[in-house]
Amino acid sequence: MRRVDAVVIGGGMAGLVAAWQFTREGLTPVLLEPRGYTGGLVAASRIAGVAYDIGAEGWAVRRPETAQLAAELGLSVEFPRPAPSWVWFDDGAFAMPARAVLGIPADLSDGDVVAALGTEGAAEAARLDGAPLPEELPGDLGSLVERRMGAEVLDRLVAPIAGGIHAADPHLLATEVVSPGLLGAVHRAGSLAGGVALVRGDGAPKPPVASVAGGMFRMPQVLGEQVEAAGGQLLTRTGARSIERGSDGSWLVHAAGTVRAADPSLPPTPSGAPVELSAPRLVVACSAAPARQLLSGVVDTTGPDLVPGAPIAHVNLAVRAPELDAGPRGNGMLVARGTTRVSAKALTHLSAKWPSLGACCPDGLHLLRVSYGRAGEQEPELSAGQALADASTLLGVDLSADRLVDHQTIHWSGALAPTTPATRAWVQGLHEQLTGVPGVGLTGAWASGSGIAALVPHARRTASELC
Ligand SMILES: Cc1cc2nc3c(=O)[nH]c(=O)nc-3n(C[C@H](O)[C@H](O)[C@H](O)COP(=O)(O)OP(=O)(O)OC[C@H]3O[C@@H](n4cnc5c(N)ncnc54)[C@H](O)[C@@H]3O)c2cc1C
């Protein structure tokens, strides 16, 4: 049994941030990661010789901590090129109005609104929203928009944007949750458009996301380098199998070497030599299902089934197409549900979106990510040919096979953190039980509120509180 300062289980962003925080507190942690690399869902690959993100590409800027961490790591932050969002319908592609909240326009006479709804449709929406407000407004976003601006605004402007961000029908989204303060603003302004204008303000829209210049994958890379430089250890191809508390109160972690699963998008399987560690501090930062199994001997982990999010599949294309230099569809587009002319659900023009990635591409080379797989629908057959056809339709540029320089198909099976209300309540219960158990902390996207913006401060705090 090797005795160390601290053990971190899980080598995704949360585990790396926790391990890095331990080193800032003067400790030398050991991190266990069953895959052959650290970073988890923040991962890099190369396409046409250019390194790029195949997993998460940035974080939501609503909280400041991830940008602060980037600064502490010596990394520069970059923002997406300012460009409108586009939505594809079978009858064409439309830029979404910039002055909007979740697709609800602040001004129904805006040119982009008229382009999407037609002159009469925009006038009808304005007429509906001009009616006196009822005392009580519907609580869900779908009914609110339908009641105040009509079904056309809901279907063509709001459903694609709100559905793309929250992966749900707007009728299932509580307005106060997805846009806090909007209902109050509508009451103050006397109309939905007026309320949106109050919430949104007059300034240029701020980008909602940021990333690391050079790629998001640089962040886990540099975290790992700095952990090792401070004396910590990253044990890849090593997975934790069980944990227990020793008689002296320290944590005993039983781990083993792993081999790659036949399907590389699935977790590796244990094999190889056992690794036995003991430490006064333990951070569990792995995915939800293995964390539940590891903690089952420590606290009561019974709870809801962990329903994985929608399957994610990307066909990434490197194409030689100088016509795309102008970024004809901004940084990319969402595809409205029910369209018949494309099978993709979204397209991101990666090399247009991220300035540092665009700078790495030789003249005329463009990187596109074509996304497939909607919640509740069967994943279509994926191929570079299908992705090229979908990209051609969406971008309005003929991308024939001879323009394809390179491609990659990436699957992230069951990767997204479970976010049902029942899972949230269960996670809360786990945290409460663990406050009564000394020397152990739980973190990770599923345990801290999803996304990198939430996990960074949570993982730092979890490690600090054990020091
Ligand atoms: C395609 C895609 C795009 C995304 N885009 C964004 C985005 O733009 N912005 C954003 O904020 N978020 C985004 N996300 C989500 C974000 O990537 C995750 O929330 C975050 O990276 C999760 O980090 P984590 O460390 O909690 O979990 P993970 O990255 O899942 O890491 C958990 C680690 O635990 C390891 N593990 C499992 N079992 C064991 C064991 N027994 N012992 C030790 N280790 C174990 C796993 O191998 C894994 O490496 C995206 C996700 C995907 C898949």
C-alpha cells in the first residue's frame, strides 16, 4: 500500500482541477484515470494536420472562475468571432435576430424577424403582443410566446434556439428557470417584446461562451503539466475499483490497470496489475455511474436510474472551399426539427468560429462539424458523404467529394451528465451525506451543475476544503 498526500479518482477536467488545486496547497496528489489520456470530455484530435477540439470547445461565460483559472495557468482566453446564429428550415436559412432572448425578438420590426416570418407574419406577431397583458402570464416559455406573439414566432424563432440550448420543447421549459427575470420585465414593459428589450439591454450582444486560444484541450494539458511539475502524478490506464476507510481514518483506494474497450467510445475495462493507495484526502471526480459504485460502501447511494443524455455523434470535415472564407452562415446553424432535406441537427463552422483555429488552417481550408442525433430519435447512418451533402445544403455551397481533405467521425456515448430533477435531488443528498464523512469530497460535472463553468469552482473548492 503506497501512502500519498491525496488521491483524485477521475482524470477529466474536474479531477485535473482538483489535483491542480491540491498542488497549490503544497500537496502532491496522485490522479487515477482509466483511459489513456487525461481531460475526459475535453479532448483533442488532428484533422488535416490541425489540432482541434473533438469534445467540449469552451465554457459559458456567465461565471468568471474558468477565465480566472485560465489566467492562473498562463493561458489566453478567446471568444467566438461575432456572428449571428442561423437556423435552417426546409424553405431556407435565416439569421436569428441579434436583439433577442432565447430567440424571442425585442423588436418585431427587425429585418431578421421580417425575413424569418414574412411582413405579414411579423405584423401579426406585433398585433398580438400589443394586446393588454393578462394579470397572470403562462409559466412555460412555449405558451408565453404562443400567447403573446403567436405560433409562427414560437416555431420559427424560439423553438430552434431554446431547443438547441436546452434540448427540450419550449413548453417543458419554465421561463423563470431558463430566463430569470423575464416575466417580471414583461409585466413592467407591458409586452413580451418590451420585456425582452429590458432584459437584453441595448448594447452589442456579448458572446455567451469563451475558450482557450489554441483550443480548449490546452486547459487539461496545462493542468496536467503543472500537476506533474509540482510533484503530483497522473496515472493513466489505471481505474479505481473500490474505496474504503482504514482503521486510522485514511482512505484506501484499490485500483487496477485497464485496457481499451473494443469500442473506444466506451469505458476501458480493468485488467493488469493492482495499484493500492492510501491517503488522508480523497476526491471522487469520475463519471456518475462509477462514482455511485465506488461510494456505495461509504454512503447510501440508492437513487434514480442514471439516464444518459442524447447520444452525440459528429462528422468533422476538413474541406478545401475558398467560398467559405466569408463565413456564409456565421459560425454555424441549428436545423429545425421536422426538416426533410437534411438529416444533421446542427453544423458548426469551427474554423470561422474560433479565430486561433482559423489561423492554423492554410488558405481555403475550412473545418466543419456536422452534428447528428436528437433526443428520442434513432441516430442516422453516419458517413462523410452524408455529412458533405448536409453541409452543402446548409451552407449553400457545393462541397463535392473532391473537396474533402480529411474527415473524422466522433461518438460520445452516454457522455452528458444526467440532469433530470430526480438526479439533481439525489446528487444533493449525496453531498449532504458526505459532509459527515471526513477526508472525502465529490465533484465533477454531474455533481456540481453541468458544464465546465460550474465544475471548475466546485472542483477547486472540493480540494481546498480537504486541506
Ligand atoms: C461533445 C461535447 C461537447 C461539450 N461542449 C461543452 C461546452 O461547450 N461547454 C461546456 O461547459 N461543457 C461542454 N460539454 C460538457 C463538458 O465537456 C463536461 O461537462 C466536462 O468536461 C465534464 O468533466 P468531468 O471531469 O466532470 O467529467 P469527464 O470528462 O467525464 O471525466 C470523468 C473521468 O472519470 C474517468 N473515470 C471513470 N471511471 C473511473 C474510475 N473507476 N476510476 C478513475 N477514473 C474513472 C473517466 O474515464 C473520465 O475521464 C461537452 C461535452 C461533450 C461530450
